[in-house]
Amino acid sequence: MQIIVFPFFLIALQLFLSGPIIFSLRAEDRSFALLSEEERTWLNQNADRLTLFFNVEFPPIEFSSSNGDFIGLGADVIALIESRLGVAFIKIPSDDWNEHLAALERGDCAIAPVIVCNEERERYAFFTTPYASAPVVMIAANKAWTNLTFDDLAGKRVAVVSGFVTEKYMRDRVHGRFEIVTVNNVSEGLYDVSFGEVDVLVENLAVAAYHIEKEGIPNLHVAGVTDYSFDWSVGISRKHPLLFNAIQKALADISDDELNAIRKRWISLSVSKGLSPETILILKLAALFTALLVLSLTLITVILKRRLREKLSSLKQTQDELRESEQRYARAISATTDAIWEWNLQTGHLYVSPRWYEILGYSNQELEMTIESWNDHCHPDDREKTNDAIRRMFDASDSIKFVTEYRMRAKDGSWKWILMRGDVVEWDENGKPLILSGTNTDITERKKLETRLIQSQKMEAIGRLAGGIAHDFNNMLGVIIGYAELAMDEADPTGPIPSKLDEILKASDRAANLTRQLLAFACQQTIHPKVIDLNETIDGMFKMSQRLIGEDITLSWLPGEELWWVKIDPTQIDQILINMCVNARDAIQGCGTITIETKNISIDDSFCRSHPDSLPGDYVTIAISDNGCGMDKETQMQIFEPFFTTKGVGKGTGLGLATVYGIVQQNNGFINIDSEVGLGSTFTIFIPRFQGELLTELNSIRREIPRGEGETILIVEDDFLLLKMAQSILETQGYHVLFASTPSEAVRLTEKHPSVIHLLLTDVIMPEMNGRDLAQLLLTSYPNLKCLFMSGYTSDVIDHHGVLKDDVQFIQKPFSVQDLAFKVHETLKRF
């Protein structure tokens, strides 16, 4: 027996003497023994991603020292993990727990040293085995409250720290029984309880006891214990699975004695000496519960460590871990909306995830994605730019991420806008890039929205230009038209003067139409919407449209049955038809056919998803089709831009379709284009159905220009030439005219005028006072005064002054002698 024992004694002695040397060797190269090659490589190459956010206001678990250092229970555990991994985490203080969690979800925070696992957080973070625990208790100031349950909290105000897991725990159990009050931190909650702002604070005992003792709050005690506890783990962003594996292994390598020493140093399960016996009993029970929980966790940790050592020594376990990693990677790829790609520069192999084929509309059997096929499908204008971005990354001395946008041809022939991000993830032994990896994001819809925004901004810019010139331009045209018509009436019909005056009127009319057209596509045209039947309106324009397109082209009219009513200015329908028919005519070479068709249509959410400009509802459509040359996709994207035209010099202004677009937008509608090169085009205009009550209006019959009966009219206009022209027209029509160039002059004139004034004809926008205010002032002296407003400004400016309402009489500049005479007569005859 001695012979057997003696050798074992020598061996034991030798092991004892050599123990420190063995331990020293293991401590020096511990990370090598713990981690796989892949995990070590990741840690070495991603030192800048090892960001650790710590809570500065959660003592004694984690907080900031007076020097700003990370201290507490969590800090000590992290220090042991760092020593085993041979790394130093980048520690960043955080005073906002909700932002702390948001950073962990985004990946800005890679490591949360102290965090409690719950279902919501597991969505974006991995959690290690818990390393410490503390029960969640109810802290109260009322000494009579002991052994509280949730039912005892009925009608009370219960405080929880915002963003902590206790908040969700209590909200899941409130059931309307008590009020949840959120506080910013534990200290604030304890003081609120102490001063009676709330009845109870629900928080973990370790942190609550620390604050009670440190801040000397004598009147608080533990009034109840919940069935919940804080089990603190290290949380790692799900964006870094290899980092999680490394930290879990390092934590598992920490001995129970080391963890117990850290717990004893920081966690106290008692409060101040002034606690009641009942509270002390509860604390003892809580301490017992905690001890049992710690013991259970210790046993679990021992078992897990034993199993981990066994698995690390087994090749099968290594294969299982690899398989699990691959499955996790596959799930991540299938869940993301981005396409993942990886390019091996040495072999030339290009891997793309299934999502890439979905974006382009192919199956992976239909298209094998290689560098060559990528070049074939990339838009020629973007190919060199994208290759240059990759080359610049290669040429950089340090690795830089690259981001670029380019277009790829999809299976249906359309172009998909792609946002590519990439980075070098592996280098060869010479430090040259070996593997590139990144993502491709489909941003086609975003590009469409950007295009529509640019279109809208262009429209706004042209609208401002049009609005700026409209007033003065219309005033000048009004003077030209008025005096030309007056001169026409006085000229000898047989002489040469009338024909020349007629040319002046024609040129003025074209100028006025150009101004109206600019305002129409800029959505600033002054309009007078009416409830109309589109079939009747289009029918009235059909013959004129036929004359516009000529005899070589057949114009077909297919009116829809039982068409819904719409509310729109009839002259705008005329503008739409004229512009669309002329556009269709110019697209046809020689003979052809243009078809105008109307019908009712109801659109739903599914239609709106494929037509972003649309809204669900009932519409009446006008479809103008031709069998002309058609358009490609790029032309369709620009077709409504102001001044864009595919016609030759002098054959088009580029305002026709822009005018149509502006009118449709002004009436809350939208336009759909269906066109193929060589087959023709169909423009479908959607106008919302009128949903209000239909009122029947009597159509006025055009008569000869009515003459006045000596009524007195006061004209107020700051443009002297237009003032004199209006005076001449009205005096010619038999009215007695008073005139003033400013509102103050008009007021003085009325004070001196002894008899009644029947009508005020005033400009809307003037110095000193606008026309609406002038009318209100004069009505105090002349209660029966009729008012007619005039303006050359755009609709948005006029409407701001309240003169476009249905009960207000208004005439738009420029106006003819006939227009003014009829409007004055109509206003005077109104009751």
C-alpha cells in the first residue's frame, strides 16, 4: 500500500509546486483556449465595435465614480470578462435608460453590462447566463402597510422607473386596479414615496437598499415582496453573434468564488436600522429567497461549465455550433429586406442572397449572378461610377466603407434603383483586400418619391414666377383689350383700322391665354368650380376638338353610362381636352385614331399601393388614347415637367401636359399613363366624384351687352391706365362714374358725394387698404351698396382676402368690354 501511495504523493507534490507556473501559462493565453479561431479573429478585427454603454445612475449595480469611471457590480464582472478575452471594451456613460436600450437595438451599443432579459429585449439582444439576482419589492412610507399584495394596491399610486423591466411587469398586472406613475430613476422614486407624492415604489431590493442607506431616508420600509426578481445578465446586440459567444464563454470561465466575492462587495439586502420587525422579516425572507436563487444559479453555472468543457473538447460540438451559426445567418438573411452579397476577389466568386433575385424579379435558376452578369444588368450610365467607388476603396490606405446608388435592369425590363453598401471584411497576408461584403437595398420607391418632390418644387417655382408677373401683366392686357374694343366701336367698319385693331385683340387674347395657362399648371388659376356632367361638357367641345386635330385623324367619343357628377370649372375641362388632343395629334404620323372615353371607377387600397399618387374612393375618369409613336419609361417620367417637350424647335412650349397636370392636382385628382413605344399612349385622368347635394342652376342666356340706367358706380383702382379704361367703358354703357386711385381718396369722395352710390368696383390688392376692407367701410354709409371685386393676382393671393367665396361678386383681369358690362349688370340686379 505504501508503495502505491508514495508515487501519488510525489505526483501531487509536483503538481502543487508547479501549479503557479501552469496557472500563469493559462492566464496568459486564456483567450486562445476559450475562443474559436473565428471568434478571436472577429475580436481582433473589430476593436472599434466593442462599445459598452453603462448606466451612470443605477448604484450599486452600475454607476459612475466621481472621476467618471465605470464602477459597480457590473463593472467588476466586465473587468473579469475583459481579462479572460484579452480585450478592453470602449466604455460610454449613459444617463437615459430608454436611449440606452435604443442604442442596443440599433447596434451602436454592442454590450449592456447589466440588463434583465425579457421577451421584448430578446428581439434585438442576446443574453448571457445571469450572474447576479435581487428580488423586486414594494417600498412604502406607511408603517401600517406590511405583506402587501397587488390587490392591496387598489386605488393607489405606484411608482416604477421608466424603461426598467419593472414598468412592463407592473403594467401587465395593473388591470385598472391602481395608477402607474413613471419616474426617471430609483432615487427620485424613493423621495416621491418618502414625501407622499406616490404610495409605493416597486423596485429591486439591492438598488433600493443602497439608495435608502446612502441618502439616509429613515421613513421607508419594505411593505411587500413580489414574485419577480432582477436576474442580471450581460446583453449583447444581435448584430454581433460572435461577440456574444466570446462573452458567454468568458463569463462561464469565471469561478463561483470570484462571482460571490463581487456580489458580497456590492449587493446589500438590508435597509436602515429603523425598519419595522415586519419589514425585517420580509427582508430575511427576501434574503433567503435570494440566497436560494444564487445557490440555484451557482449550481446551474457549475453544470453549464462542466457541459461547456465537455462540448469544447468534442468535434461534434464544434460542428453543432457551426451549424447553428449558419442557421442563424440564414434566418437573418431571409428576414431582412436587404439583399446580402459577398465577393471573393481571389476566386472571383460572387454570392448574393435570395432577396436579390426577388428585387430583380428572377429566380436563382433563371439568372446566375456573377460579376459579368452584374455588369450586363447594370445601367450603362451607372456602371463606371459604381466600379470607381469600389476601386477607390481598394486604393485607400485604410479600409473605408463605400456607399453608392445605381440602377439594375429587372426581368420586366424596368430599372430598379439600388443602394449598395460595402466594406472589406477579410485581407490576405499582404494586407490586400480579399473578401468584400455588403448589402443591396431596393430604393426604387424612394427615388420615385424624390422625382415627384422635384416635380412639385419645379411647379412651385414656376407658379411663383407666374404669380409674380400675373398681376401687372393682366393689368396691362386689360388696358390694351379695353381700349382696343372701345376704338373698334368708334372706328369706321369699312376702313383699315378695324382689321388692325382685331389683330391687337387677337394678340392680347393669346397673351391672356398664356398667362392663364401658366397659372393653370402652377395650380394658381382663379377658378369657379361647378357641379357638372362630364359627358355634356366634353360633348360641347367635341366639334372644336375635331377641328384641332385635322381631317386625317379619326376622333372617337365613347361616353360612359350614368356618369357620376363632378365639381370642376368647366373651362378647365376644355383646357384638358384641347391640350390632350393636340398632344395626341402630334404623336401620330399621318392617319390615326384618337379616342376619348369616360366612365365611373372605384379604387381601393391595393390600387393605391401600385399608384402612389392616388387615394381610395370614387372617381370619374377621362381616358384619351392614341395609336401614335408612344413613349419610353424615361420620357414618361419627365412628361409633366414644365417646358419639357419631345417636339422640334418652335413646335411645342412644353406647357400643355404641365397645364393638364396642374389642373388635375388643383382638383384633387391624379393621372395614370400607359404607353409603349410604337403602340401608342393612353392618359387616364381621375377626377373625384362629387359627394354633396346636387343643386340645379339655371343657365343664363347670352344677350346683347346690357346698358346702364344712369346708376352711379365708384371705381377704385391703383393702376391709372386701367382706371381710366374702366371709366371709359362704363360711361359708354350709360353709367355715371366716380373714380379714385387709392382707398383714402375713395372715402373722401363718398363723403362729398351728395347722392346714392349704387356699385363699388374695386381692386382687391391696393396700398393703404384692401378692397374687402374698403367695401366694409363704405357699407356703413351706404347699406345698399353693391360690390364687385377685380384682380389680376393669382387665386391663392386673392382667396387670402376672402373674395372668392360663392356669395362675393368677382371679375378676373384682364376682361373685355363685354365681360365687364355683363358682370356690372349682373351685380346691380342681384338682391
